[in-house]
Amino acid sequence: MSWIDGFGNMRHDNRHTLVTELAEFGAGDEVIMSIAGHVSRAMLSRYSRVRMEAKRRALDEIAARQCAADEKRKAEAERRKQTVVVVAGCAI
């Protein structure tokens, strides 16, 4: 068995890439460990690399969720403010 495939890549590098891409696409640790044949999380973490683009996507998603939550809170506060004005206006 050759350690270099037909594309000039070492099989070990392919294993790192596979584990990394599975993690980036959201596969759970147990699934990745089963596919890669890892028996411990320590081995999984040794093979998994977090690429910069994956970090950016994760942070962008968190920022988008935070913005949506902020907008929802602002809209709810505005509705409560308008309800208080209407109720206060009726009471006068």
C-alpha cells in the first residue's frame, strides 16, 4: 500500500481533511469518531482542524442571531411602550 495517492497527497493528510470537513458540516463527534475509527475524543481533536473560514461562518451566524434577537427585543419594547401610551390615554 502506498502512502501517497494518485494526486500526490499523503493519506494521513486526507484523514485530517475528512475529519475537519465532517466537523465543519455539522457531523457530531460520535459520528466522526465512528467514520474515522477513533476511539477517543483526544484522537478526534488531534485530527480535527478548525479552518479560518469555518470560524468566520460560525461567528457570522452568532452575530446574525444576536441581531435578530436585538431587533425582536426592540420591537417588543416599542409595542409595550405604545400599549402604555394607549392605556394611559384611555385613562385620562
